[in-house]
Amino acid sequence: MDNIWSDCKGDLEEVEQHIKKSLDSEVAIITTVAHHILNGGGKRIRPLLLILSARLCAYTGGSHIALAGIVEFIHTATLLHDDVIDNEKIRRGISAARVLWGNRESILVGDYLYTLAMCQAVMMENIEVNYLLSATCRKMTEGETLQLVHNNNLELTEANYFQIIEYKTASLISACCRLGGIIAGAPDVEKNALTRFGQNLGLAFQVADDTLDYVADRKRLGKSLGKDLKEGKITLPLLHLLQNCNEKEKKSLKEIILGRKFFQKDLAYVIGLMEKHGSTHYALAQAKTFVNRAKEESSLFKDSRHRQALEAVADYVIRRDH
Amino acid sequence: MDNIWSDCKGDLEEVEQHIKKSLDSEVAIITTVAHHILNGGGKRIRPLLLILSARLCAYTGGSHIALAGIVEFIHTATLLHDDVIDNEKIRRGISAARVLWGNRESILVGDYLYTLAMCQAVMMENIEVNYLLSATCRKMTEGETLQLVHNNNLELTEANYFQIIEYKTASLISACCRLGGIIAGAPDVEKNALTRFGQNLGLAFQVADDTLDYVADRKRLGKSLGKDLKEGKITLPLLHLLQNCNEKEKKSLKEIILGRKFFQKDLAYVIGLMEKHGSTHYALAQAKTFVNRAKEESSLFKDSRHRQALEAVADYVIRRDH
């Protein structure tokens, strides 16, 4: 991955410059809050995927910079709203915007970043880009809403779970990859392969992220665990556990999930059960399967540095140390 | 006004059908919440202005229906977020969505309506429409944020106040009028006149709305008064009062505005002072001035039924009984 980051360093720095330059609202607090969250240590995975996809399709223009900024604005808008919705206190190790400025400010700056993204997308005057971005934003809000609807739903199925993460997470990651193909003027067959590559990579990413919420690990020291459990979000490892534990364990799990209070010992108990029933192992294996499917899609392209880089990103997103 | 509504009845019914048809998210709660607020008695002033502006420019196509739906979706998205931000319990005489479903659901369905509007705008494949709509949405979020920043700001100036209402309210109303001209392919001089017409009408509308929050009136029975005062929103009549009352009164006003508790007697006291100092009278005169300015703009067009209708709407928005 280090090679990939350094290979894309020039482009990514341009993206950073573009993001900084774009945040110039005459309403000072918007600029302040937006800078706070946009400079808060995001890894820029989406811009990276967009840049690499464009390169894979031999793109030589300059639209990828602004477009990478746009997808990061959209992603950041959802983070601001998510943090309000989940009552989050910390985002990437620093105080969430809603803690520093308030829920109301976070809602409005989220709205601002959405609309800023749309303004910049319109300015690209590329109808295919605009169709994809607007449809993706719509899908993401549906995914977030579905997740909320299924909070504390012990009857959640794997199909429900995969729909949620496909909509809320994989749709934008998939769009990033397709956008690279779109601006490069790639043929449909390549754009579709990139779409499915991103789709599978996005699913892998979210399944891994959901699983790591239950994996205590020295490398991940400082990351808080059990957030999903605390919020009543039923993710893949918990889903697996609910379907594979015995009746007595199930009863305890229900009490923990639906209980009003959440104790650290509950988390330890759940993690213990997950180990016993192989739930995190199962979920990580699923993530790995999505990575492999992603690579099947990228294999449509002839071998190249850019293809290898995209595949390395796919491996990276399910690693424990990011 | 009755004549105008009935004259546009066919188009407005098509807009209603279009809105209903558009609300078909596979996530049931989105459709439910969106229906609740979109069927909650909105007057459809924005669609009406768009339709009349298009007619004024001799538009004969069918794009005004979808476009009227789009502006109503954008308006409704802001209402959902505003109600969360203001902790509103009631919207147009019925329970606010946030009371019935929750803040989180209201935030997400607001996001959904924004993105639905953008999806439909992109589908129109008219770059001028998309430039205007995305820039307008951005301006609206800036206006809402400015309003929040200036909450409880006793040093607010009239310039600040007018910027807030221009951004949060007049920008969309102005856009509705310009959009009518855009789809009709009107020349720039007409589109610009429509823009300024809508701008002034929008300012008149908001000033009147802000003033009526202090005007107890038999016709407006059932409307709660003093909401802005309670929320610390400094609007034009209060601004006028703060600038024209004596020191002792100013001290009391500060205590009421900045106080943690709000009593009905405080409102009565403020309304009394406003009568004494002519503050609501001043504000309504300002609203009337904006209506006159709007009419100066529409006078660019030769006299017609549609021009008269637009001017009647301008008179209507500052009346007390809407």
C-alpha cells in the first residue's frame, strides 16, 4: 500500500488542495466545521479508488481531481449526519463536530457539503457523472434509513444486512470506481466491471469494519470496541452469532441488545460467544470472499501497475491495521 | 387568489400526482414520512410561482410539472431539517415528522428528498436548470446556518437579517420564478426580471411571516405566536424594537431573549412594546415595499393574465390570512 499511496501522492495532494480551496463559504462556521472533519484523518480511500480506476482506463485529463473532492464531500456529509444520528462523540480519534459545535451545526454543514458536491458535479457538465452521483446519494440515504429501521431488529436476515451495507457504503465506493471509467471514456464492459469491482470491495470493507468492532487487537489499540452492539446495530458477526448460538445464549444476547444499559462485561461476553461460535471468523471469511469477487472483476483488465494497485487496495480494506 | 388557484388547478393537480408517484422508495418509512409532510397542507406557493412564470414566458411544454415537484421536494427537505434544528413539535397544525417518527428519521428523509430532487433535476438534462438548483440549495443551507449563528445575537443588524432571509427563503422562491423563464427559453432580460421579482417576493414573504409571529389576529386563530422569540431568533420587528426602545425596555428585552425560560407574559410584554414603538407596523411596511419592488420587476412584461396573477401572488404572501 505504501507504494500505491506514494504513486498517487501528486494527485492526492492536488485533491487536498482542491478540497481546501472549495471550502470557502462566506458563512465562517461552515468552513470551520467542514475543515475540522475533512482534515480529521480520513484515509481518502474513495479518491484513491477513483484516481486508480481512471488510470486503469488510461485517463489523461484533469477531471479526476475535482471529482475525487466531490466524492469525499459526499462521504463527509454522511459522516456528519451519521454522527448526529448515532450520538457519536468521537470521530477518528478526535471529538466529533457535533460535540464541538452541536447537532444543529452538523446537520446544516452536512447539508452544505451535499449541496457543494452537487454544485461541483453540475459544473463538470457531464450528464453521466451527474446521473451516477445523484442516484448514489439517493441510495445512500435509503441505506442509512434502512439501517435505522432495523436497529434492534433481532429478526434481521443476512439479506437485509447486505442490502443495508450495499446501499449505505458499497454504492459510493462502487460509484468512485465507475466514475474513473466514465471520465476516461471507457467502454461499458469496463465501466461495468469497475462498478462490480467497487461494489464487492465496498461490501468487503463494510463487513470487515463491522467485524473489527468486535475484535480486540493490539494493533487497533485505542479504537473503541462494541459501538454497534451498544447502538443496537445488528451486523454480520452478531447476526451469525444469533443464528448459531444455543437458546440460553440467545436469551442473554437479546437482553444485552435490547437492554437500556450497556456494560463492558456484556461486550466481553458477546466477544467470548463469537469466538466460541466462530462468528468473527465467519464474517472475515465473508469479507475475504467479497475481495476475491472484486478481483475476479478486475481480472477483465489486462495486468498492469494500476490493476495491481486496485487489487492491493481491495486486500487493504479488510486488513486489521487500517 | 381563488381565481389563480383555479386557473392553475390542472397543472397543480398534475404536480400532486407527480409528487405522489415520485415517492416510491423501497424503504417504506421514507415514503410514509415524505407523504406525511408533503400532504401536510403546504400551499404549493413555489410550484404556483414556477407555473405562472413559465406561462408568463409563453411556455407550452411539460417540464414545469416535474420541476414544480423538485422545488417542493427541496422546500420540504429544508422543513424536515428545520424542525429538527428548532425542536419544532407542530408543522402546519399537525404533529411534526420528528415527533411522530423521530429526529433521526427526519434528518434522513430530509436527505432523501434533497437527493430525490437532485436525481429528478439531473434527469431533466438541462444544464441551466441544474446550475440554478444546486447553487440555490447551497445558498439555502448557508442561510439556515447564518440564522443559527445569529441566534440570540442582540447585535444583529438589518443587513444580517436581510442576508439570512434572502439566502434561506428568497433564493428558492426567486429560483422558482427564474426556472419558469429558463424552461420557456426566455431571453436573459426576462429571466433576470423574474429572478428579481421572486427575490423581492421572497423577502416580502419572509418579513411578513416573521412579523405575523407577533400579530395576534382572529383570522390567524390557532396559529401559535412568539415562536421566534422563544427560539431566540431575532427577526425584523424585534430588531426594530431593540433599536427603538428605551434603555429600560432594552434591558427587559435582553433578559427575555436570553432567558432560559419563556413565559406567555413575556410575549404579551414584547407585543405591547412593539405596538408602542410601531415595530410590526414598520416590518409590514417593509414587506409591502418588497412587494412593490417585485411589481416593478414584473412590469417589464406586457400586461397579461399571467402577469396579473404573479402580482396577485405577491400581494397574497404578505396578507394575514394565509
